[in-house]
Amino acid sequence: MAAVTIRNLAEETHRALKQRAARHGQSTEAEIRQILDAAVRADNPLKVGSALAAFGAEHGGLELDITRDQSPMEPATFE
């Protein structure tokens, strides 16, 4: 797990973090972790499959030929 050191934190900020942690019944370190997690976690994370399906529906979709080519594969040549 990664560790982070925060330098030059204002004393008032540190005091407020300690008070907030006490109100929530946890350590200051746990409180800071919770604040950081909430700050960087997306409320509505993008789901690529859903985004692609919505894009396809918006643009009328498309038909793909998904039949597999049964011909033998040729080995790669590196000349």
C-alpha cells in the first residue's frame, strides 16, 4: 500500500481534520483516507460497454459480419 507525506499543512487544517475524525469516531489518518477516496472516486464511472451501446443506438447502429474465417492462418514472416 502506498504512503503519502503531506508537508506544510496548516495547523488549523490539521486541527480541523482531528476534530472531524473525532466526530466520526476514527483516527485522523483514517479520516484523511476517507476524504481522499471520496474526492477521487467518480460518482458515475464510465462503463465502456454502455457508452458504446449508447453511441451505436444514437447513430442507428451497424451490422457486423461476425462469421469466423475458417481458412488456415499463414505464419508471420519477419524479413
